Amino acid sequence: MESKRLKKIPEKVTIPLKQHDGTICEAIVKKGDPVLIGQKIGRSTSYYSSDIHSSVCGEVLSVEEAPHPNGNKVMSVIIQPMDSMETVEFVPKKDASSEELVTLMQEAGIVEHYGAPTHTVLRPEGKQIDLVLINSTASEWIGGKYKTPKEYASKMIAALKLLMKVAGASKGAIIVRKDDKESIEAFEGVEVNGKALEVAPLVGKRRLGHYFADQGSNIIVASQERIYGKKILNFFTYNVTGRKVKIGCDPTDVGVAVCGVKSAKALYDAVHEGRPFYETVITVHGTKGCPEYMLVRIGTPFKDIIEACTFEEDVGKIVANGVITGVAQYTDEVPVTKSTTSIILLSKEEVLRDQSLACIHCARCVDVCPVSLVPSRLSVLADQGRFDECRQMNIQNCIECGRCAVVCPSKIHILQLIRYAKDAIAKAYADAAPKESSNLKLGCSGGE
Amino acid sequence: MTEISSFLVQSMAILGGLGLAVGIMLIVASRKFKVETNPLVEEIIEVLPGGNCGACGFAGCADFAERVVNDDAPINGCPVGGFDVAKEIGGILGQEVTGEGEARYPFVRCNGGLNCVNRFEYDGIEDCKAVMMLSDGEKGCNYGCMGRGTCVRACPFDAISIGEDGLPHVNKNLCTSCGLCIAACPNDILVFAKESEKVHVRCVSHDKGKAVKEVCTVGCIGCKLCEKNCPEGAIKVTDFLAVIDQDKCTGCGICVEVCPQNTIEMR
Amino acid sequence: MDPLSEYIRGITRDNPIFGLVLGLCPTLAVTTSVENAIGMSAGTAFVLVFANIFVSALRKQIPSAVRLPIFIIIIATFVSIVDMIMEAYFPPMYAALGVFIPLIVVNCIIIGRAEAYANKNNVFYSFIDALGISTGFLLVLMLIGGIRELLGTGQIVTFGYTLVSLPLNPDVTTMILPPGAFLTIGTLMAIVNYQRAKKRAKGG
Amino acid sequence: MTESNKEPLVIIGKLVLISVLAALLLGITYIPTSAQLEQNIIAAQKEILGGLMPAAQNFEPVMGAENAEGQREILYYRGVDDSGNIIGYAFFKEHGGAQGPLVVAGAVDASFSNVLGMDVLSHEETPGLGSKITTADFRGQFKDIPLSQLALSSSGGSIDALTGATISSQAVVDAMNEKIGEIEDAEA
Amino acid sequence: MTYTISAPPHKKEKITFSSINRSKLLALLPVSIISVYFFGVPALGIILAAVLTAVVTEYGIQLIFKQEVTLKDGHAAMIGLMLALLTPPTAPMWLPVVGAFFAIAIGKHAFGGIGSYIFNPVLVAWVFIRSAWSVHMTPASIPHTGQFSDLLLENGAGLLAGVSLIALLPGVYLIYKRYIEWRVPITFFLTVFFFNQVIAFVTEIIHLVQEGVLNPLIYLSTMFIFLELNEELSYAMIGVVLFGILFLATDSPTSPVTKKGRMIYGVSCGLLVSVYGYFGNYVDGTLYGIFLANGITSFIEARTMPATFGQESILERTYDRMMKRIPSALKFEVISDD
Amino acid sequence: MVEKALFAIFMEGVFIKNFLLIQFLGLCSFVGVTKDFKSAAGMSGAVIFVMAMAATASYIVYNYILVPAGMEFLDLISFIVVIAALVQLVEFVVRKNVPALYRSLGIYLPLITTNCAVLGVVLLNVLSEYGFVQSVVFGISAGIGYTIVMLMMASIRERSTFVNIPSSIRGLPQAFFISTMLSMAFVNYFWVIPI
Ligand SMILES: Cc1cc2nc3c(=O)[nH]c(=O)nc-3n(C[C@H](O)[C@H](O)[C@H](O)COP(=O)(O)O)c2cc1C
Ligand SMILES: Cc1cc2nc3c(=O)[nH]c(=O)nc-3n(C[C@H](O)[C@H](O)[C@H](O)COP(=O)(O)O)c2cc1C
Ligand SMILES: Cc1cc2nc3c(=O)[nH]c(=O)nc-3n(C[C@H](O)[C@H](O)[C@H](O)COP(=O)(O)O)c2cc1C
Ligand SMILES: Cc1cc2nc3c(=O)[nH]c(=O)nc-3n(C[C@H](O)[C@H](O)[C@H](O)CO)c2cc1C
Ligand code: SF4
Ligand code: SF4
Ligand code: SF4
Ligand code: SF4
Ligand code: FES
């Protein structure tokens, strides 16, 4: 399915100088400067950062703190667009070396949807990646922008090869969703290095390792149940590869880089067209008359997108990024960022304002938790501030999928409580970090 | 008669023998397995309040007592016991205790509550830190009390409650001045104030006057009327917020009269 | 320290059941009736008074290494005496209190007071303390016994005299069985705590 | 002897002294109370027997055979009136109750046709349940009833079981029946 | 315009505590109606008395202790109704009144109210009144199902709930609709169902061994004992047992939250009920047995906390410890999955 | 010596005459040490051990010293002295030889001296005229009964920390309410088992 571009150019775009985890970019434009589409306006000041580009052609109004969809205020470049589509010159770099690609990725502003700049995932400091995964199970956007499914598939494989090249990894895999017939069809029989691939189902203890050997290829496509949640990386890695990621560590610690479809595509575009990451595809739910996939410029306020669609009732809640993992917004002035994948509008009636009751131990949350936690217990412990016990119950393993809160008949804000506890634990550890940080790092790479 | 006395002698012999056996055993055992315990620790545990609240920062009263003896904790380290207990511990350890003996209670430095507008409706767990994690809190004022009672939950003595005005209130009969609420508040709304300190500014906002007026009807706008009118020069407005120097304040109440926002309060 | 307030303290603040929470076994086990409660308290009072007096009198002589064994011997002596006297001269009560008379030995109240009070105070105050604690114990036991007996049998019969008799016999057998003891003391403690919390919040 | 060696001796000495004193005190109490205790038991039995068979002037114990220790147990008593006639038999019988052993006292007339009465010497039944076997109401049911009626009403007798304590009631009835049977055999 | 802010998830299922209670009340309606039809006015009186008392008590307590009044969630009414259904029709009217009061005041609120209680308030009250006024609470009879018509209408019903097996089947529907969790009732039922057969089986095997039988075929043939539906088995199918399985044991606060724990709990309930039934009767056995099982719920729950993903089981830990002894160069090869 | 099957004695000790719930012996530790599971387990282990030891030692003292001398009236005082000495001795021996065990049990040992359940076992043994094996079995089974209830109680109280309980009920009253229920369950349930 093809995505539609949002035609109307907004009256004002707000481009946050931080759309990724890590250090905030430094603005390299100031009030009154003219900018072109694709022009770099924010420069990374450290490795753990990613550059920011203008998505419109216009004049910088100011550089000031503005609301950011993650809830707080962030220094942003505010631009008054003009009715012009003038871009800077895009230079494709089809045969860049691996080192050049790293720089290219940082300069093109490619980041993962979960925040990490993609080059830091592929080239983590002091770690070696041997396996690159493209996770397309959680993606709400599959195949958009491509004429045929086969084109999508072959471009994805090409993107995977690029990612592997950057990481210096010997193996790569694309993971699709089991129930996503379209994608499975697209990838079925796609040729890699002259060999037709089969989409390999991951069941039980049969994980990637088995199929690499089975299919005799260093690049494969596998299918997997959908896993969603905000913190799925470790669980995803474990499920797909069988490598255990210790609590407090991430997949790079076991040599796995997990990328998304979007960043893979962005890399492909950057290499083959020279275009930086300045527009993105999002979906809008809860409205009528919107295309399912919408191509918008980064920095477009939600307001303009909502206006482009029709919403018949009073808007009660605006959520950026999915009902389960998204952040509710208190203003519709917030801009689309690189990590925005969808906007959800809920009417006043739909907005849940149930009063939480005491847990009735119905165990529905226990039954749905994909990582076998005991959410009811965790929520009580978090509520009582017993964070140490939360940690003993492996609260950090929670993938923040929110299923527990969805099914709870007592309407307990389980996920919020869990995040509250995780936050408190992280802070406690941050305080202790100066003394132990070297040990903590050792703790990840040692063992499995 | 002889029968009775021989009966008595026999019983005395049996029990005496038992006593002897037990005595010898205990003496032998207690000499062989002597454990050094510090009697001072026991004595200090006696004088501590025994709430095991952990406000001293240690794992309960016994732990604190041991640390005091080992000089790992200050003599006046128990906030619940306060000055009296510190004096007693000092007596046990033969040390002089200096410090004020006056009672201090948490003071709420914000008068916003329902007077402060909300930026959005919040639905979630009742906790100020949790609201802070979502969009920096619901109040229009980024400095003020959020009234979601993190301090209430932190208090082990049920001494704080959120009142009708949406602000915390401290019940001085129950408060032990342990300070846990002060540590818990994410916005530093609570501070200790002595009972003798009568006049207080009930605002912590450093926003400019206009911004304050937009969101709150009782916030400090930094108009400096109080500073100008204070006969003792006890008030200074810094960064759009009036601050009272309690050492200079005589409690005359003029500032309370002149403040256009009713931000200054006389207890 | 004045004797009267020391005495009262044993009934109120240092009440052995609600304040110190000691000696629960006899409290629960024998309170099937007021009569048993009185008998048990009398036995305990006797032992407590003598134990406190003797411990206090000998406190300078008792070497701390064998403090506990000596306390126990002193206490056990008086308990045995109560046991024998009761068996010989008050057989019906002895039948009812059964195994609990010997168990006064390990009743935590007595060891507890010997340790915490008599070992530190003079004979007179130890005596007063013992009286106060005993009175507190007696009152609580009678209260619990009264509630259980009244609800369980509809009347309170003590030493042959019917003190109270309900017009309608509730006959709650459970109250006389072990659960009734737990239920009664639990409810009473909840009420005591509730009142205390209320008083504290009002300032006091 | 050095100081540190002397101290333990003093301690042990004190311990022994206390023990000896305790023993003395106990011994002194024991002697009168044990005498009283024996009297109590005899008096209690007398009173119970007298209560069961008021007409009897004297109770002649019937002794059993010598046991291993050369002592002879009292099996039961013959109740004898003024003129020396046997008017009935009285007995104590231990029997398992609901919670523990109970000792029942009973009396039957000389012709083994009527039960004269029942009493409970000791029992461990649940207070409020089984312990109601000692109540006058329950005991009254055994007063002057034909021996044939000595059974619970559920099995055709005249004794109504206590509510909630069928086992105790049954135990009392069983104890009576067994012992009366024994006596009948012995007298025959 | 002010929007609502909340933490994710932003959409939740419709199910609520009151909808669960309402569905349970609804599921109990058929059996209540049939019991009124069968026992007449006394049954109606008992049901009304218990429900009304429960509701009034709940209201009173929440008023006195200044709590929010939660009558609307239907929990008090449900407790009252369940208690009424466990009363014999011959009981005097004050009995359900006292029972319902006890259930709400002590069983529910003294333990902290909704979700906090450890023992099922219905059973708390039932056991209390059963032992306090055993005469009135003795079931009129101990039924066991005979011919087919007993499923529709049990003539020998001892308690109201036992009046009709069919009328209890809405409880099964609740399991199907996931208002009730399936692990407890299924393990419970299977345990009760097979208890007597297992006993017979074990006795038979012991018997054969004692006889010195060597032929394995004879041992195999003992398996047929499981198919033999003996007399006792029909107790597993009587109303009160089924009521216990569907409505009492499944009360969520009183059963463990862990998956394994719920299985163990179901089996424990089954064993306790069957053992009591074996020596005594199944009516008291069901209620005393589940009540006792409530007491070990916390123990089961605490011992069956699940291992989360990637967490090592005991086996793996032992393996790991052994691996630590092996040089690390070898180790990497062994553990790496790909 | 009375005739009584060991199994009957065992069932009585563990369930039917459970020390904590039915006989009311050892309640102070029951409400005191059941706040967390580990302490309850430690205390229970120590109690089983001491009960068995005390049953043994007191049998010897009673039947080989007091009875031959006709000094039965000294039973109470000698038992308590023996128990106190025994507990101390156990403490010393364990501390010296099994320090790991001492660290987990040590703090509970002194508590047991004044635990009436131990003395209760000894006195009930004398009262029931049990023989040696019977006494020891009764001691152990009483200890097991104690343990079962302690563990049930501790688990329940641990779980209770996760739920709301009115402030004035929290703590002891709550412990008693739980005991009420456990006691009601035990009293009514185990009644049925014939022994
Ligand atoms: C659970 C139970 C069921 C009973 N079922 C019957 C019965 O079906 N038929 C009967 O005649 N008696 C029945 N009874 C009554 C007793 O067996 C017996 O009649 C006794 O007198 C009543 O005992 P109680 O009053 O000591 O409880 C039952 C008793 C109980 C406890
Ligand atoms: C049998 C009994 C039942 C009680 N039930 C409750 C109750 O349901 N809710 C309650 O708050 N308090 C109940 N109480 C009294 C509580 O002790 C009291 O409400 C509580 O201490 C008030 O504290 P709070 O204001 O912190 O809730 C009960 C007391 C007894 C004796
Ligand atoms: C014996 C048995 C009975 C089951 N009964 C039900 C049932 O009554 N209702 C139901 O929804 N699922 C039932 N299921 C299927 C389970 O719901 C399904 O296995 C479960 O959702 C998976 O649980 P898990 O997440 O613990 O693996 C049953 C499964 C088994 C083995
Ligand atoms: C705690 C409890 C104590 C009991 N005590 C007795 C008793 O002392 N005597 C008795 O005959 N039955 C007793 N019963 C048994 C019960 O009330 C009833 O008699 C039997 O269930 C059947 O007769 C007791 C039952 C329970 C639950
Ligand atoms: S605890 Fe809740 S949010 Fe976390 S993984 Fe489990 S179900 Fe998902
Ligand atoms: S779903 Fe809600 S009510 Fe049910 S156990 Fe989990 S937290 Fe408790
Ligand atoms: S004082 Fe602080 S913790 Fe208390 S309600 Fe206000 S913001 Fe929250
Ligand atoms: S109000 Fe604050 S200082 Fe006072 S007792 Fe409570 S937490 Fe401690
Ligand atoms: S009185 Fe029994 S343990 Fe304290």
C-alpha cells in the first residue's frame, strides 16, 4: 500500500534538536537564517548523537524550548516555511566504505524508532556485532512507498546488507510477523546471493542459529509472533537468537544489532539517493478520511495532521505512537519527530477514566504477561516503594507491552507503576554508578 | 520427723545436683564461647524511639545505635527522637550535644493547589513523581505543589494529608520531624520550619510575574512591595521570588498586609 | 515515681496484653469463662508478685552469667507451689486450668517483668509493678472471658453465682472453641488501636 | 586460687544455693498438700458415690487380682444400707471420649434392673460442647431409668444426646454399659 | 482545550470488577430460582435476608469508617447470595442474617475489603455459623446423584445450592467467557473425580503385590478401575461440590495468582475435599476443605513465583556452574546458539 | 505407659491437637516471628529440634531420676532447668561446630527457652504417660504441627503486606484475625479424621 504525502505545508514547523537518545544537537542556524529542505540545522557534538535537518524551505523564526512529543520541552528550531520545495543537493554515495557509512548515517540523521542513533547500534563502542536483525514484526508500516512487494523485499535485503557492512557483521536476518501474510509472501523465494530463501518460522527452541545452518545462507528471513512493547529489545533478541541479555544490558552486549524497517529504509535512501532523514511515514488512527499511511515532514505539528483528517467528536486525548506504548500529549502543537510512527486520537467518551480499585488477584495480568512476570505483585511493590523487591522480581525484564494494564478488571495502572519503579531503580543505580560503572559494564559482556 | 527431713534432704540433693550440673555446664560453655557485645549499644537502643522508620538512613534503630557507638553516625542522627534523644545518647557516650532543641515541622512552601490552573486532565496513579514523569506535571506552574501526595505516602506516621485545598497539611501531633516527606517531594515544596518562625512566603515560583498570574492567583509575582515595605529589611526578591531572612524577621506582619497576591502568610 | 501511677501504668500503658503483648497463651487458652480467667490471673499474680520481690531483692547477688537460669528457678519454684496448693485446696479450678498452671513458668509476662523491671528496681516498686501488671492481666482476662462466656453460653456464672444472664441465649459455640479466643482478642485489639490512633491524632 | 578462677565457683555456688532453697521450699509445700490431695480424692469419690446412691450407708470396695507390683485395684463398690444389705453397685470407669479419656461414675441397683445415676469425675471434652456431660440436665437423664433404656435415643434408648456432642454422649453411655456388664459378670 | 494525559496503555478491556460480580450473580440466578421453586417461601426468605443483610452491613461499615460506598459493584450482594445458597432450607431466618453480617464485617472488611481478604468471606461466615449453631446448619441430607432426574432437581438437596446440578452450569459458561479462571476448577474437579478411583487403584495394586501376582497383564487391567464409576464418585457430582468448584474455590483473592500455583491449589482443594468426604461427608467436606485450602494459598503462591524469560532454572544454574570450571575459550562455543 | 498407635500420636500432635491453633501453646513466637517467612522457617526448625531433644532429655530425667526417688513434684522445676540448659548447650555446640546453621538459627534459640510449647510437650508427655518412643514422636509431631502453622501464617502475613488493611487492624489484630480463620479451619476440618 502506498503512503500519501501530506500536501499542505504547515504554517510553522518545530524541529526539536533532540530526536534521539544521547546528547542534544547544537543548532547551527539562528533567527532569520534561510534554510532549504534537507539542510543540516543541528550538529551532533558527540558520537552518541545524530544530526538534524530541516524538512522545509523557509526562514528560521527562533531557536527556543518547545513541547516535544515525549512530554517535556526541548530546545527546537522553529521555521516559517515558504511555498517552495527547494532542496539542498543530494549526493548518493553508493560505494562508500564501511567507515564512511558510519559518518554518513550520523550525518543523515538515521535513528532507530526506539531512540538510539542507528550507527551506535551497529558500531557500539567497545563491542563487536556479529548479527544484524531487522525487526519488522512491530512495524505498522510495511511495504509502503514500494510499487510491488518484491521490490520491497529486495530493497530490504539490500538495506540489510548495508547494515551488515556497517556493523561488520557476518550474519543478518529479517524478522517478519507470523500473521503478516503480505510480507511473508513478499519475502518468500527472494533471492540472496543467487539463492532463493524460505521464510523460516521460529518455533520453540528452533531459533535463528538453526536456520542459518539449515538454509546455508548468511542472510535469512524468519517469522515470529508479534512482540510489541516499548522495551522489547532484550526479549526479542532472546526469542530470536536464544542469546540472553542480562538485565541492565542491551543486545549489542551479546553481539546483536536490532534495527527497524524505517531506519533500514532511511539508510537505503541515504546511500542510493543521498537524502537525509527529514520526512517520515506515520499512520493516524481514530479519524476518517486520512490515508492509512501518511508521509509527513518532520517538525509538522500534530494540529496540521489532525486538520487534514476528519474527526467528528471532541478530541479527548492525543497519543503519539500507538495505544500501548505511546505518550499522551497535552497540546496539539507538538511536532512529528523521527521516532513518531503514529498518532491516535481518542474522543472524550473513549478516554478511560476508571478509578483504580485494589487488586483482586484475578491473575489475568499474570496470564497475559509475555515474559512471565507477576505484574500484580510488581504494581503493589512499586506502589509501596519497595523497589528492591521489584528488582528481585526482575522488573527490568518487563517489555512494557501494557497487556497487564489492558486486561486488569480493577483498572490498576500497572504499567505506569512498573515504569515508576524502573525509573526509581535506574536513578538509584545512576547514583551508585560512579563507583561501579566499570564493573557494571563488565557484567554485560561477561557470561553469555 | 526424720522421714520428713530425709525427704527434704533428698529433694534438696536432687535439685542441688541439677543446679550444680547446669551451673558447671553454663560456666564452662560461657567461658569457652565468649562473645564480645558492647553494652553501650544496648543502652542506646533503650533510649531510641524504636519506630525502626529508617529516617536516620540506617536499617532500623539497632543499626543506628551500633553506628553511633562506632562513630559512623552522628549523635543527633535520629530525627524522630530529636534533641531529647540526642542528649540522652550523649549522656551515655559521655559527649556534649549542641544544637537547637526547638521543634521543627515540615512547612508547605506553595499555596497554589486549587488556585493554580491545570494544563491537562491526569489519569493515573496518585503520585507526584509519576505525574512528573508524564509531561512534567499537570500544574500550569512548573515549580508548585502537585498535590498528588507523594509526601503523604512517604510519611510513616500518617502525619500528612492532602486537604480540601489540594495542598498537603501536616498534623503536628503525629509528625515526628523525620523529614522523609521532605526527601520524597520531587519539587522541593517542603522545608523544615521552626515554630518560632512566623512569617513565610508560600510560593517557590521563579517565573516572571505575568507568567505566574496566568496560572496562579496566589503566586509570588516579584513585585517587590514587600521588600520595600519591610522595616527590618528582612525580605529580598531574587529571581522573581521573595525570600525572608528569618533571622531578621520580627513578625510585624507588614509584608502580609501589602502583598497583592496574598502570598505571604502569618502563622 | 509515685506508687499509684506505677500501679496504674501496669493496667493502662504497660498492660501486659494490649501494651506489652506478652503471655498470650494463657490469655487465650483459659478464657473460656470468667471463673477460669480469675483463677489464672490469681495464680499468675501470686507468682509474679513473689518472683518480682525475690528477683528484686536478690538482684545485686545474681551473677549476670546465670541470670536467666536463676530467674527461671525462682519462678518455677513459685509456680510449683501454686500448682500444688491449687490442686490440693481448689480442685475444681485446678481441673479447669489444667496444664496452664505449670506453664505460668514460661509465661512471658513473668520473665519479662523480672528482666525488664525487677532486675532494675527496688523491692517496693517491683512489688507495685507486679500488682499493677497482675491487675491489668486480670482485667483483660476477665473481659475476654466474659465476652466469650456470655456469647457462648448466654450467661456468666462465677463460683456458683450467675452474674449476668441474657434473656436470649446466643449459644455461639465457636466463641468457646479456640477460634473464639482469637476472634475476641483480635477485635479488642483493633478497637484499642483505633481508639489510640484517634487520640493521638487529636493530640495527646 | 586466682581471681578469675574464683568467680565461677561463686556463681555455681549461688546457683546451687538457689536450687537447694527452691527444693526446700517445694518440699515443705509438698508434704501438707500431698496429704490434702489424697483426702480430696477420697472425699470426691465418697461424695460422688453418696450422690449416686444416697440410700447406701457404706461402700465396700471390691478388689481385683494382684497385679505385677503386688497392688490390688479397686474394681467397684458394693453399696450397703443400714442393715447390711447390698442395695446396689457403684463404680468408676475410664473410657475414651471425644477429646481424651473421661472418667465416669455410675451406680446400678442390686438386681441390675435400674440405673441409679451417673456422674463425671474427670474429662477433657471440648468446653461448651462435650463438657456439657457434667451438667445436671444431662446427668439427670440417667437417674433411675431401667437398664434397658440406657442407650441414646437414636438407638432406641431414653438418653437424648447433647447437641453437637454425640460422641461424648455415646462415650458416657458406653462406659456405663460396659462397666455394668462387667460387674454383672463378676457378681454372677 | 484540555486533553487527558495518562500513561500507556491508552485503551483497555471493558471488563471490570463489577461486571465480574454481576456475571456471577447472574450465573447464580437459575439455582436461586429453582431453590425457591423447590423449597418455597423459606428459601426465598433466606436469600432475601442474607442479601439484604450483606448489603446493609457493607453500607454501614463504609459509612461508619468513612470509606467510599461500593454497593454498586455487587460484591456484597454476591457474598450474601452465596451464603444463602449454602444454608439449609430449614434454617431459622436469623441465621443467614448473622452469617451475612459476619461475612461482610469480619470476613471482608476486617481483612481489608475487596481483594485484600485471604479467606473467602462466604466460607468464613459459613464455617463460623456451622460450628456455632451446628444443629441449625446441619444439612437436611447428604445427597448423591442417582438417576438422571437428579441433575435437574435433586430431591435430597441438603443446602439450597444443591437443588439442581444443571442450574449451576452457568458457572462453566463463566469459565468459558474467562470471568473465572479455568485452572482451579478443572484441576479441582479432576482431583475430586478421580480420588476414589486412585484409592481403589492403589489398594488393588497393594493387594496384588501382597498376593504375589507376577503377571503384568493383571496389573495393567487394574487401570480399568479408573473407568469404574463407583458409588462415592457421584458425590463429586453433587450440587454443593460443584458449587464449591465453580464459585467458591475460584474466588480470585483467595487463590494464588501464579499459573503453577493455581494448579497446585486446585489439586489441594480437591484432596482436602475428598479426604473429608472419605471420612465424613462431601457437603461439609467441600466447604471446610476449600476454607483450609485458602489458608495455604499464600504459601503456594510465594513458592511458585515464575521464572521470567532468560532467567535460569535450577537445572541451567547447575549446568552453568559446571561450565564455569571449563576454560572460557571452549565455553563460548558451547553456549552460543548460532 | 499407655497403648496408643504412633500414627495416632503423630496425627494428634500435628493436626488434631495442633499446639498453636488448638492448644494455645507458643503463641508469643507465633505472632512475633511470623512477620517474615525466613524467620518463621528458622524458628520452626529450631523448635522441632529442641522439642525432640527436650522430650528425650525430660523423659530420662523424669523416669530415671525423679520417679525412682519419688520426687515427681519436682518435675516442673527440673524440666525447665533442663530445657534452659539444653537450649544453651545446643546454642554453644551449634555455634562451635556448624557456624552456618548457627547464623540462621542462632537468634531464635534463646527465644525457645521461654516458649511454652516446648515445656508443653514435656508436660503433656508426662500427663499422657507416654513411653520413650511415644514421647519423642509426640515431640517431633508437635514441632511439625507448629512448623506447618508457622509457615502458613508467615506466608499469609507476607502476602498481607501487599494488600490494604485498615491501619488499626494492621499488625497484631490482623494476626489474630488470621489465626481465627486458621483455627476455625483446623478445628473443624481435622475433627473428621479418625485415629
Ligand atoms: C453433616 C451431617 C449430616 C447428617 N446427615 C444426617 C442424615 O442424613 N440423616 C440423619 O438422620 N442424621 C444426619 N445427621 C445427624 C447426625 O448424624 C446425628 O443425627 C446426630 O445426632 C447429630 O449430631 P450433632 O447434633 O452432634 O451434630 C447428620 C449430621 C451431620 C453433621
Ligand atoms: C470487626 C471490625 C471490623 C472493622 N472493619 C473495618 C473496615 O472495614 N474498614 C475500616 O476502615 N476499619 C474497620 N475497622 C476499624 C479499623 O480499625 C478502623 O477503621 C481503621 O483503623 C481506621 O483507620 P483508617 O482511617 O486509616 O482507615 C474494623 C474494626 C473491627 C473491630
Ligand atoms: C485441560 C485444559 C482445559 C482447558 N480449559 C479451558 C477453558 O475452560 N477455557 C479456556 O478458555 N481455555 C481452556 N484451556 C486452554 C487454555 O486456555 C490455554 O491452554 C491457555 O490459554 C494457555 O495458557 P498458558 O498461557 O499458560 O500457556 C484448557 C486447556 C487445558 C489443557
Ligand atoms: C471443635 C469441635 C469440637 C468438638 N467437640 C466435641 C466433643 O467434645 N464431644 C463430642 O461428642 N463431639 C464433639 N464435636 C463433634 C461435633 O460437634 C458432632 O458431635 C459431630 O460432628 C457429629 O456428632 C466437636 C466438633 C468440633 C468441630
Ligand atoms: S508486566 Fe505488563 S507490561 Fe510488563 S511485560 Fe508483563 S504484561 Fe507487559
Ligand atoms: S489483572 Fe489487575 S486485579 Fe487482576 S491480578 Fe492483575 S493487577 Fe490484580
Ligand atoms: S508537597 Fe511535594 S510531594 Fe507533597 S503533594 Fe506537593 S508536590 Fe507532591
Ligand atoms: S510529616 Fe514528614 S517529617 Fe513529619 S513524620 Fe511525616 S514524613 Fe516525617
Ligand atoms: S505465653 Fe506462650 S509463648 Fe508466650
